Amino acid sequence: MSVHKEITKHVEQVNSRVNHYKQLDQLRESFIEEAILLCKVGENFSVDKINEVTEQMNELARLGVVPTRKKVSEEMVVEFVNRSK
């Protein structure tokens, strides 16, 4: 395999990883917004979906190029809502 083909293959893999990460990041943000809205109106909420997506993002981050994300706790959501009042 030529060097050019190897570089092209590597770049395609990195681009694919970055695009998948971006999709997961948007999904994570939507789950965070959902939890915040539920918390604001006093409803029960869960951070499970947020952290499932976070783990997928961190798996991609272990391969390089994209950053890791912190897992979210229920306390973090409550603190954010209280600070934004």
C-alpha cells in the first residue's frame, strides 16, 4: 500500500471518529437540557442517558484526537439549576 493511501485511510478514520463524536456531543447536550428542564419544574430526572453517551464519547477519546467528557451527577444538575435562578 502506498504512503498516500495509508495517509488517506488514517485521515478518513479520524474524520469518521470526529463526526461520530460531534453527533454524540449533540445527543449528550440534548439529554442534559432535558434533565435541566425536568429539574427546574421539580420533576424526577435521571443522568443515566447522559452518562451512557459520555462513556461512548470517552471511548472515542481514548483513541485520540477528541477530548474526554466528565460524567454528570444528579447533584451537578441541581447545582446548575440553583445557580441559574
